[in-house]
Amino acid sequence: MSLWKGRITGPMDASMERLNKSLPVDIRLLPQDAAVNRAWMAELVRLGILTDEEHDALDAELTNILREFEDHKFDPHALPDEDVHSLIERLLTERVGPAGAKIHSGRSRNDQVATDFRLFLRDACDEAAERVASLMTALLDVAECHVETVMVGYTHLQPALPMTLAFDLCSFASELARDRSRFADARRRLNECPLGSGSFAGSGVAVDRQVLATSLGFDRPTVNALDGVSSRDAALEYMTAAAICQTTLSRRAEDGIIRASREFGHHKLPDATSTGSSMMPQKRNPDGLELVRAKAATILGRTTGMLATLKGLPTAYGKDLQEDKAAAFEVHDALMLCLDVTATHFAGVTYNAEAMAASIPTECAATDFADALVRTGLPFRQAHERVAGLIEDAEKSGKRLEDYSPEELAEHLQLPIEECRWTPQKSISARAVVGGTAPEAVKAQIATLRGMISS
């Protein structure tokens, strides 16, 4: 169905038709477009452009179209329509008659697609927030079982201080809490309705834009019609939040891949997110985590591509914006899949507490020894230097810190012997500040993070 046959009378080149056609992508917006049509039809009835009978016939046919869509009866590659908007208008006109041709009165595809897209993005924000909350719950469920499970913590991939598995999982959940809040923030800002903006200057019929906004669940109409149809920062904000969230998942996937290696042996990968090798029978590969890591590149690339598309566009609508939906859809689908896989992975991991505890070198006591010296009144820089001297002495003599007896440590460091009876649990429990590694502090973190999920 051509929407401009009165102006462009010649045939469109086949290659141009393929380039121009967005239906295979934007048919996904059919439910949103049906909702927008229903809101618009109600206003046309109020304005006397549609009769009640015409409205009811169109509304019934929209229900039929939605049912056909849900039953996968539309093949977007075979249909002649350019986009989802012209598809619905054609079907309504063919099936209902002239009333279908009235439905576009006072409206442009510019404000129509902008509204459809915002409806999708609003749902995408909600779905992302819900999936993130599910992942947080999975992490915290595991954390509650491992408040006492010790492991080594790293900086620069070098052993630094002991921590617990629960503490590590809480750090992941804390990151996700911020990711979740970004989706909520994006949703709040995008929840303004462009419908009634026309092509860019406002509708030529006296629709009530506040009524339109309210009927579609928006907080308010967009303030300016030109901005309403031409801006895509709502999509950018969602995609950026998704990119940040996926980066969080990617970094944690990397941790999981390393810790599942034979060299670390901290945990066994679950069957549900692992694969084997077609050649090597012994292999258990972390393919789920590796693909989560790879999808970060896809999402970052799509988000950067969207920025690049928008940066040179003049204000108002340009057909370049047709590319926005494919990008946002791919980002959303990839993120949802990765959140699900990550939750499944962490819920199914088998942790090797013995191997995790054994991986903590006694050198991790160095910071605790320095802190103990500070408590005796020694300035920290001198305490740091004294402990560093002990480590240097051990390296030169080919010894490890665990080769020193508490008495030898006490003599070398000039500390009471009790301060030199170090264990990972003692180090962990000493950090009882808010956000620290001590079991009670971690339990408080779990409770706080669960509260964030339910708020």
C-alpha cells in the first residue's frame, strides 16, 4: 500500500524497495501500533471524524489483526507493505472500508512511530529491570549459603586479601542494583507521549494530547512536537543502560571463566550453561559465559552505531531513523538472553570450598600485620615499610610467609605474638565496617540488596 501515490507516480526501483522496506523489522511493533491506533480512533470519534459505528468496526478488526499477528499469520517478507503502520492501515481499509482510510486523519507516521517506539522502550525498561532483579535474587540466594566460605580477593589479578564468596556475590548484586536503577530512570524520562505531534509541527486536528497520553499510560505529552518526533535519546538511554549492564555481566563472566579453569578450580561449571568438545572428550567448556562476554561487544557496537547515526542528522525526521528499531531490538534481545543465562549459571555452579580456601596465600596477611602495627601507634607508612621488609626477606631467603612461625613473625615485626597468629577468617572478621567482609556485615548487605529488589 503506497501512502504517497498521489505524489510519486512512477514505480520504485526493486533495490530501493528492499532498502526502504522496514516491515520485517518493525512488524514487532504491531501490538504497540494497534494500541496507538485505538487511542487515536477515540479522539477522532470525539472530534466527529469517525462515527461510533466506524470506530467499533475498526476496533473489532484491530482485535482480529492482533490475533493473526499472535498466531504468526503475517509473513513480513511476503507482504507488500512498507512498514507496520501501512500494513495495519491497508488491512483496516480492505476489511472495513472507507473508515480505514480516515484513521490517519491529522496524524503522521513520524509521531506514530515515535509513540510506538516509546511504548516498546517502556516495556523494555520494565523487562530489563525485572530480569536484573531475578539475577540479583539468584545471586543472593547463593550468597546466603556462603557467608563463611573463604576465598582470595585480587587486585591486578594478584592475591590481595581474603574475602568470602558471599561478599563477592554481593558486590555483583550491588552493581546490578545500579544497572536496574538506570533502567528505571530511563523509563521515567521516556514516558512522554509524542502522539499528536504530526510530522513535526503538531496535529492539524484538535486532538487532546493529554488524553492521548493518559490513554496510552504516559505521564504527559512531549512538550514540543518537533522534539517529539525527531529525538531518539529515549532509545539511546535504554541502549546505554543495556550496554553498561552487559558490561557488568561480561566482567563477571570473565571472573567465572578464570575461576572454573583447572589452574583455579574454584568451581565446577553447571551442565545447563556448558558445552563439551567435538574432539576432546574431557572438556567442559564455559560457552555460556563466553557468549555473554561476546554479546557485550554486540551491544556496545549497536549502541555506538546508534550514536553515530544520530550525530549528523538535522533536526526533524530523517529516514535514517528507520535504523533505530533494529538496533534497539537486537540490544534488548541480547541483554534479556544474557541475563537469563547468567542467572541460570550462578544458580547451578558447584563451588569447591576447599580449593577456594587453599588458594589464599599467607602473604595476604601483610595488610593485617600493617594494621596491627598501626594499632600499636606506629605510623602507617613505617608499618607498611616494616611488613614489606618481611616479604622481601622471605623472597630473598626462598621462603614463604607461612614458613615463619608466629614467634619469628613477632620478632621480625615487633608485634605481640597473638597478632601474628593469622588466619583468613580472622582477617575477614576484622573488616566489620559497613560494606566490609565480616560475616555480619555481609548479612547486612544481603538484607539491604533484597530490600532494593522489593522497592
